[in-house]
Amino acid sequence: MLLQTTLQALRQLHLNAMAEALEEQIQIPQLQELCFEERLGILLDRELGSRDQRRLQRLLKLAHLKYNACVEDIDYRGSRGLDRSRMASLIQITWVRQGQNLFLTGATGTGKTWLACALGHQACRQGLSVRYLRLPRLLEDLRIRHGDGSFGRYLQSLARIDLLILDDWGLAPLTGEDARDLLEIIDDRVNQHAILITSQLPVSHWHEYLGEPTVADAVLDRLLQNAHRLELKGESLRRKRDHHKDGNIDPS
């Protein structure tokens, strides 16, 4: 009777994982031989692990990452230009916590978006909020929000995100209003929250891409502060994968 009362109290306190672990302990005689502190520790570990997993799933759902990528699966083979020691530093996600930026550049198909999603996933693991957005779609969305009056509220929501991933930077031409909107988004994050940008354009071409010199100067001045740069090299991984499916390359 006391056990059922305890289980009911745990569930009322929303300690469901702890309640499940307690029920399991009753079924395993070896665990009942442990002292009170050891059994309590097992229950607490189960509850903490469950909460961490729920938080991760919630953060990943809000992140809308394009790929279900993990840093453990990063491919360092070939001539991609990925240095293990440098990647080990980036995987620590200290740069996100310090509000720094990361630029992933390289030709199409070299894995920029996948790597960005892997780093985004790693940030979620560490309890940080992430949002993945394709820049062309974001700019289209902002144009609509200018019209319906939700632009300001949306910018405020983006400003609270720990890591904002802007994919396909430079893929579509910008209007003057687009560039000014980007300045607003970036200005809200300077030295507070991180931005990860993927682009086929080298950073040296971004000023021209942004158009209006005054706005371009302002955007780059904010972006380049404390920024990390990583250029991916080599041929398209997608092309390699397609050739492998066709049997045209050695699977090793």
C-alpha cells in the first residue's frame, strides 16, 4: 500500500521516469539489496536522463533542422579541408555560448548544410535553442510579415534564439529592403547570440552581394566580429553518392 501511495505521489509531481524506475527496482531483487542512497541515486539518474531527453527533443523540434545530422558522423576523409583539431573546438559549442559567428563556405554539394545541421544538433544537446532557416525563404517570409504587421514580433522571437542558422546565403539576389531586414536581424544578435551562415559565395564577395554600400558595410562590420571561417573543399559529395549508387565508384 505504501508503494502505491509513493508511486501515485511521484506521478502527481510529474516524476514519471522516477516512478517507472521504482517499479523496476521492485521487480529486480539485486537492486533491493542496495542501500537507500544507491537506490535513490538510480531513481534520480533516471528522472534527470528522461528530462534531458525530453528537452533535447523539444529543442530539435523547434530547430527545424534540414538534416538529422550528428557530429559523430562527420566525414574527415578526403580533401574536404576539415581539420580534426579545429572541428573538435567548434564541436564544443563555446563559440555559440560566446555569441560568435561561423561561416561555412564552399562549392555546392560539399556538405555545408549537413555540417551546419550537425553543429545545430550539438548545440541542442547542450540545451541551447537553435533555428534553421533558408535565407531565400526567410526573406520571402519577411516581406509578407511587413504587410501583415508581424515583422517586429518575429524579429523579437529570432533575437532570442541562441544559434540562428542561415542556409544558402547568396543564392538569391537581394533587394534594398532585404538587405536592411538582414541588418535588423544581425544587429539584434551582435555579441549576444551566434549566427551560422552557409554560402557558395566566398566571404570576400559578400559586400557586393549585399548591394547598397552603406548597408553592406554595416552588415559585414557586425558579422565579421569574432567570426570563425571554414571553407569546405573537394568535389560534390552528392555526386559521389549518386555515382556510388550507380556502381561507378569504389564503395571504400
